[in-house]
Amino acid sequence: MKKKSITEALIYIISAEIVGALSALLTGSFSNFYDRYKEPPLLPPQWAFPVVWAVLYAVMGYSAYLISRHEGGEAKRALTLYWTQLAVNFFWSIVFFRFEAMWAAFGILTLLIVLTAMMIRSFKRVEPAAAYLNIPYILWLLFAAYLNFAAAYINR
């Protein structure tokens, strides 16, 4: 196992945050999205989304850093799953909010949940703490899937 490096940890955290920020930038303003559509039940206030996502991206980045400190095939596979799910994550909000393709976004989110579950399982084999750090992330994705499905269903 490689020694700890604050610089490397920050690179992983900042890279995850950049993915989220670029996705948000390309998504554009979604503040009036629900003015055009019916809101699903249990929709949190708008301010909660950027706060939650900022925390989740930081935790995801740190968990990937923990995996990066390990050598071997399983660590490489885990990081491949990490970067893959992060890429899929990037596209969800763009498809949902910018293109308003709610059912397509639900498909993307379903794929994201599967990839994240695979990532967590792979992380657990390498560094259990890194896997456990991602439990809030997958729970948030499941909640997002409910919101996405409900929005698509009530606005069909």
C-alpha cells in the first residue's frame, strides 16, 4: 500500500467536484424546472441539492483516493468502476433538466445505481472503509431514482 498523500487526496476530491460542477454548468439553471412540471411528493427544497451533491462528490473522491493507495487488479477494477460511474453521473442531470428527457434520465440513473453498487462491492474487497463511505451516495441515488420516476410518471 502506498503512503498517504494529502495532495493526492485533494486531487481525487477536486476532480470529483469538477465533474459535478461541469455537469451543473452544462445543465444550466433548473430553478424553474418544476414551474413547468408537477413536483413529485417528497421533493426537497432546491438549496438542498447542491449542498448534498458537494458533500457526496467530496466523499466519493476521498473514497477513490483510499482505493488508489492499493496495488493490484482489484484496486484497478474498483477505480475503473469509480470513473465509469462518475462519467454516467455527469450525464444524468443534463439529460433530466436540460433536455427534460425524464424517462431517458431514469434509464441513466438505473445504470448509475447498478454501476455504483458494483463499485461499492469492488471497493469493499480492497478497502472496506472506502465502500462504507459510499453508502450515503447510493442511498441518495435511490432517492433520486424515486424522484425521477415520480416526476416522469406524474408528468407523462
